[in-house]
Amino acid sequence: MNAVYRDDANASAKKSRMDQTFRDSVATIDKEGGRRYIHPKKPRGPLYNKRTVASIVYLALFFSLPFVKVGGEPLFMINVLKRKFILFGQIFGPEDFFIFMLGMLTFILFIIVFTVVFGRVFCGWACPQTVFMEMVFRKVEYWIDGDQVKQRQLREMPWNAYKVRKRATKIAAFWLLSFLIAHFFMAYLIGMDEVVRYMDEGIASHFGTFAALALFTTVFFFVYYWFREQVCIVVCPYGRLQGVLLDKNSIVVAYDYVRGEPRGKVDKSEAATAKGDCVDCAACVRVCPTGIDIRNGTQLECVNCTACIDACDEIMTGLKRPTGLIRFASENHVARGEKPRINTRILAYTGVLAVLVSVLGFMLASRDDVDVTILRTAGSVFQTLPDGRIANVYTARMANKTRKDIPLELRMEGVPGEIEVVGDRIVVGKEAYKTATFIIKVRPNDISKRRTPIRIGVYEHNELIKRMDATFMGPVR
């Protein structure tokens, strides 16, 4: 396309895009504020097929991971009630909360960087809400109610035996799917073994758990049966964040208004040469799961599901015109023909992300299997023993993050002294916490001031695993 034609097309497109009143409302809410249901046409095409394959892999992982175990424990588990977290087979406890926070910050920043470069591809291809809605519940809905026209006819028809049967079948199917999904979400919280045990022991033995499960099921059912795309539009803040995350170099699902405008119906007359490639068929609108017209530009409702791309390409192919009227592109690419380029903001975000990932990786790699905290027992004072030595009482709090029992031994380092453990020897059970009390005895000649820094070595089978610093209190000299 030459520069003169591009300038003329830009002027025409600018004039047709001046009206921005569509941004004053959303497709799912009518003028009175009531719910307007969206009945998208069943999508089809190469990108939809790729999304289907990606969703199959996604769902296969979701439903299979709770059965995967490492050392007898789930591969993933986030048990908030018991404060036990397992990620990729590694056990984390409350003392690792800072690692979780850093991991969350890294994930959020990754989404920001990804959005700056590639728009909301995550929303359309990997977000659980979209995957379950479009690739599970929506497919079941098409199977039960039919495509777009049949769904609208069913909604508008008066209640009769046919409509009752259809609605009852759909409600039952959606509820069973929600119940199944709730079970697997619970498996990620408490482990699949516990879920199976609860099921075997019955509702009476675990009524509280069953009530929580019923609540989750109800929420899922409500979201996928009624609330649907409004989760992305009303609840999720991501759509609004893209207003500050996207720039003119971000790759999004975009309508090529330079090539498409001015729109017009298919016309073989000479006047048709002044028209763009868009034939105003509204195929892109009919397949949109959030009910928008992508030709109006980037909108918060767009989740980059690419259904409009497939629909438009099918029309263009039928008219023997080039595909890609709607495609993945940046605003600068559409308006000026510029290819996406890396800008300062992308470099800055990427740099911060690289730092966070490096720090997170270091913290995970250097994370100890046993966490030990040693403190002087609160309210205690030093004592002088009959043999003249000075004694202080300490408390050690230990957390075992492994799947084996670990025997520990405490030894004085630097300052000569004896450590006497009160009670049995220290053995920290697997995935358990233990508190031990011990006494440190030091000769008066080995301390020179009231507060003497000391170091305690923590050993496992005569192998040093950690050194801890403490303070030994003694008489003023």
C-alpha cells in the first residue's frame, strides 16, 4: 500500500472513528442497567483449533496434577488452613512467606511485561476463567441449546415443556461440571488423597468440608451459568489495567482500519473501488464472547480470544480477498506500517523482571531444608552453677521442610562451652515443627563482658547445616 493511499485511508478511518459513544456502555448491560445476555456464534477456524488444542493440554494438566506425587506428597498443594504449601514437590511453610510474596510480585510483573508486548493473550488463551467458559461450558451449551440463533429463540420463547427440558438439562450439566471442578480445586488445597478419604467417609463425618464444597460449586455454577463474561468486564481489573499497560507498539487483536475503511456491502460497480475491504458483515461481532465490535478499536472487554480473526478470515477467503483484515498487530503497524519494536518501557520492565527472577531463583536455591531460630528464654536470667560455670537457658524453634525425620545436634563454636538439651535428643519430624529447650554452660574466664556474642552450630549426622548467632549473658566484670 503506497503512502498516499495510506494517508487517505487514515483520514477516512479517523472520520469514521470519531464517534466514541460506544465506550460509554458495555455490551452486557442495557440502558436501564439490566443484564443483556450475549449469545456468540460458535467460532471456527485455525486459531480456534489451536486454542482448543492448548485448552485440552491445559485441562489435562489441571485434572491430572492432583494425582501426581513426589515422595508421597502432592506435586502442588496450597493448604492455607494447615499453613502447608507444596510447589513442584518443594515444601514451604509460614517462614517462607517472603518467598511467596516475591514469587507473586514476579508473576504480576511478568503479566505486565507480557501485556506491554503481546496485549491480553493470556486472557484469551490461558486464563482459567476463559478456558473453562469457552472451552468447557460454552461447548456444552452449544451441544444442548444449539448455536447462536437457536439459543436466542430458546430464550425468547414462552415457558413450555421443551424449554423446561432444555433448561433443566443445561442446569444439571453445568452443576455437575461445577461440582467436578470444585472437587479438583479442593484437591489443590488439601490433596487428592484427603478428598478421596472424605468422599469414602461420607458427608456426616465431614459436613463442614462438604458445605464449603457446595459453596464453591454454587459459585462456579453462578459464574459459568449466569455471570459469564462479566467476570472479565466487571470483576477482573486486568481489562482496566491495559489502559496504562498498552501502548501503540503493543501487539493486540486489531482491525486494520486503513485497509478496511470505508466499509461497504459487496458491490461490483465502479464505485466499489473507493470502498475498503470491510463489507460490514458483522461476522466479527457475532462470534465475540463479550459482544464488542473490534472495529471500534481496542476495548477493555476484548480478551484477545481471536474468534473475530477466524470469522473475518473466513469471509475474506470467501470473497477472494487477502486475509488479516483483523489480526494480531500494533496500532503503529496498522496506522504507519511500522513493525513492533522494543522501547524503553519494555526494557525497564524486563530489567526489573530479570532482577526479581534472579533473586527468587537464588532464594529458592539457597533455601534451607531445616529452619532454626534460637532465642534466650524470655524472662530468664543467667545462673551461677555449683562448679562456678555460668548458665543461660535458650529456646530453639525448628521447622523441617523435608519428607524425612532429621536428628539435630547443637554445638558451641568460637566460645568454649557445653550445651545440655532438656529432655530427649532433638529429632524434628518430617514436615513438622519442634521446640526444644537447652542450657549453655560457660566458664567465667571464657566471657569478658555482660553480653557476649556466641555462635551455635546446628549439625545433622556430624555435618554442619547451619550456624546461628546468639547472646550469652554473664556477670559484670
